[in-house]
Amino acid sequence: MSKKIYVFMDFDGVTHPWGEVEDFRSLPLIESVIRDYADARIVISSDWRMLFSLSKLVSRFSEDIRPRIAGATPHLIPKRGPELHGLREREAMLWLAQHESDPVSAQWCALDDAPGNWLTRSRLVLTDFKRGFTEEDALRLRRLFDSFAEGVQHSPEKGPVSLLNWG
């Protein structure tokens, strides 16, 4: 049985260049990758989740991709400035804990233009905020999905570690 792969997805700087028209011009490319991986599910981690309803956000996606939107991450409010570092990843881990029976072994990655949001860099497809998601990012995302299928675990301390040699 295949495991779901959760893609925690930002919008600004990913689906379109940050600070430009919010036309989601890169979304078709992201969706083309998602279509090729039946177990891929999108979880919205963008700040847009605090401004718009989930149904409004889901409507941005193509009709065939909409059923693969698994939800949106909870919003954590940091009490101090240093808590901002890795905040999106903590929100993602909270979402996984609420939706997966074994969140520690869950397969997940992130599409984001802000590296400080994610501590586990081996699971981050970092986009250029001036360009959004590109063909090069699509190749990185495909490689990451393929590594999950090959049994590679991505840990924050060690980077990719083969599950076959684990322990």
C-alpha cells in the first residue's frame, strides 16, 4: 500500500512571483507534477489560509486537483521573534499529528520561497520569490517524490537517510 505524500504549499513566491499580480501562473506546472504522483496531496501552508476560506483557496486549483487538497495548516502565533524561525514547519508537524496515525514516518515536503520557514531543508523545494515555481523546481520536486518511493527518509539532522539501512 502506498503512503500519501503531503506537499505543504506556500502561494506568494511559489504559485506566482512575490509582489507581482497574484495570477497563480506557476500553479499549472505544480499541478502537472502532482498529477504524476497519485499519492501526492496538497496542504496549504500559505498565509492566504488566514485571509480566505478553504473552499475559496481550493477553487484556485484545477478541478481534477481539488479533491487532492487535504486541508490547510493551523496557524500558530509566536510569542517571541526567535519562534518565527521554522514556524511553518511546526505548523506542518501539528497538521500531520492531527491527520496521520504515525506523523513521524509521514512522507512530506514543502514548496516555499522563504527558507527560514523550514528547518528540514532536505524536504524543502525552495523557489526564487522573483520567479515562482519553475521547471527546475519541478525537477527537484519529482526527485524528492521519487526518493520517498525509494524508501529514503529525510531527517533534519542528517539529510537523506535510507530506510533500508536505518537503525
